[in-house]
Amino acid sequence: MRFWESERCEYCNGPVVEKIVELTRKVNGKYVLIKNVPAGVCKECGTRYYTANVLKSIDASIKRRKAVKEVPMAVYSL
């Protein structure tokens, strides 16, 4: 059985399915992009859910690994 099977979104009650997503985080004042993150995603509203193990892995990975690459980012102001 998959982890997110039969789970429902806490906001809209839509079905939650497992997907691989990208996640942005702010680390030491800089934004980083984490690729290939397993998540539960609501099919109705798009709310994302992450397991504790995935979040711990992300934190550990950011602390011990070097970024795969760095790219410039456009900044806009309204």
C-alpha cells in the first residue's frame, strides 16, 4: 500500500496522490531548489504534504551536500 493512498486533503477533502515535486526553501538567507521530492499532493486544490522522513532528509542533505549547480534568479518588485 502506498503511503498517501486513501488520504484526504484537510482543506478541501480532495484525494491526495503521491507525486515527485520540486520544493523551494530559504537556507542561510538564500533560496534553494530541491528536486525529486516525494510528496502527497491534493488532486483538487494542490496542497502538498510531506512526511517527516522526507523533511528530515532534505534538512540533512542541505547541511552535508554541495549544490548540484547554481543559477542566477530574476528578482521583481511590485
